[in-house]
Amino acid sequence: MNFSKTLINWYSVNKRILPWRETTNPYCIWLSEIILQQTQVKQGLPYYEAFLGKFPSVFHLANADEAQVLKLWQGLGYYSRARNLHAAAKFIVNDLKGEFPNNYKDLLKLKGVGDYTASAISSICFNEVAAVVDGNVYRALSRYFGIDTPINSSKGAKEFKLLAQELIDAKQPAEFNQAIMEFGAMQCKPKNPDCSSCPFKDSCVALQKNIVSELPVKIKSAKAKKKYFNFLVFISDDKKTVLEKRTGKGIWQNLYQFPLIETKREANFETLLELAKKQDLLKSVNFELTLYNKDTLVHKLSHQHLYTKFWIVKINTNLEKGILIDDIENYAVPILIGNFIEKFEF
DNA sequence: AACACGGGGCA
DNA sequence: TGCCCAGTGTT
């Protein structure tokens, strides 16, 4: 049996039952693919259900506010996905009369849809012969063919895309694409794959050469940078606090946080007090500043390690531009802030 | 080509 | 700890 036949046969026996496998509705497939970018099925599944529940069609999504979309996306990370998803929905409704793009080339014009996602949607929904290359495909192909070109190099991207495009079954592109991804996720796993039960155990180059654990090759990424975050958690007499919207570049764009003072190193009480005054964050004469977490909280992102302190600022006056503490749950916040709110007794 | 962008899970 | 995850957009 050839590669494609063996693969699809394996898939027919081993595939998981997942909600987006029960439909070819492009809106549903699109939503699932965006959610699953750099995200494991287990983590993305509840978000998929929640989004379809709240926004059953592209029209519902387009009519929502971005804040609503971000709130529903809260905790999933890579928030540009949510912003782009919403912008693309509005584009489809307003500029394309609600008609979903039905081919690779036009799908690519949607914000947040790159080569992978355009290939996935066009193949799954419209039977276009467009091979997907995601992390699973890189791993499966690099091992089966014994290819050591770094997968995160432009050379590797081209090489693997071309190979996948040669292998794809032109008669059933949707099955092939989903099969190879599922194979990578369930059988040809990153660590400790069960090669003894693999349908390719007799032809896999990496297995013959005993280099399965060395593939795929990936160029190392830079180490995470340390940052020092100090959040000011205001509590006023009139049961208010202050949240600010993050604008501009960087992490958590358009999400909310407590007023932030970033320092070069861990701040002590005096330093923090001085900086807060200098930045005009403490106008009230009567306030009481206390450190909430004695042990600095370390929140780890892919490229940043955030050493975080929450400073409680009690003021015995009213907060003009604050928000009611009871309304805090309506704002989309990073999980770092969300965890604090959950734990802290206002 | 290199980097930024989250958060969870696993060995 | 380090690596991985149904990647994309920016510089």
C-alpha cells in the first residue's frame, strides 16, 4: 500500500470524534482552525462550543463588538486570532455579502488566514487539493522520509509544503489532510511515539536509522526576556477599581489590566510608591498601599517571563473614572489578571 | 530571516 | 526546565 492509502486507512480506524468533523460548513471549519492554531484540541474544544453557541453564524460574529469576542476568547491566548477573526467576519458580511470565500486563493485574503488555514478550509469544505503543513505534518514527514531540514526555516517550509502537495490524495484531499494531522497528533507524537504499533514501521526512515527522537529538526528560539510588572489594584469607598485598556503593540492588545508600572528590576515599597506618584497614579492624599503577594508571581509566556506584583491601593474617597468592582467580570483580561481577580477578595 | 504573539500540558 | 501545540503577521 502506498503512503496515502496506508495513512487514510489508519485514520478511518483511529480518528477521534470531534464536533468540527461532523460538518463541512466553512464558518464552523474556519472557526475551528483559527482556534486550533498553536492550540491543542483539549484546550480549544470548549472555546469552539462557546463561540458557536454565542455566534452561530458569520453574521452573528460580524454584528458583535470586538470586546465581546475578546471576552469569549479570554484565556486562550494569541489574542490577535480573536481580533482577526472578528475583522474577517465583518469583511465577509460587509464586503462579500456574507458569501464565504470558497477557494484557497480567496481564503488567503482573510485576516488571520495563512497558508495552513486556507489549505485546511479549502480542502475540508470545498475538496480543493491543497496540502496542509502544520506541526503534526512536519513531524510525520520529517521522520517518515528522514528529512533533517529545519522545519522553521524558509527552506524547510518550502520543502515540506512541496512534499505534502506531492503526497496528497487528489481524490480525497479532505481525508488525507485530516488523516496526516491526526496521525501526527496521536501516533507520531513528539515524545515517546509508539513505533511498534505504527502502520509505517517497516518503511519509516527515521525508525530504520533509529533517529526518531532527533526529528524534526528545529532552530532554537531565543530565550524569554524577564519583565517586572507592578499592578495597582485600586479599591475605593464607592466599591470601584481602575482598569486600563492595553493599546498599541505588544502582548494582550485591547485587553484590560490594572494600572501597570513596569520596572527594570523587582520593585520594593519605596520605589513603587515614588514611581506611582511620579506617574500621577496616586492623586488622592489618603491612600494605603500594601503588597498583596509577598512571593513574586512568575507568569510565563513564550517570549517573556513576567515577574509580577499586585499592589493594593485603598483610598477613602470616591473614584471618578473607575469601574464598579461588580462589573469587572465583563471585561476581557489576560489570564494573569483573571487569576488574581478570582483569588482576591474585593 | 527573525521575531512577536499566550497559555496549557507533558516528560 | 524545555519543548510542543491544526500558525500568522510584522519588521
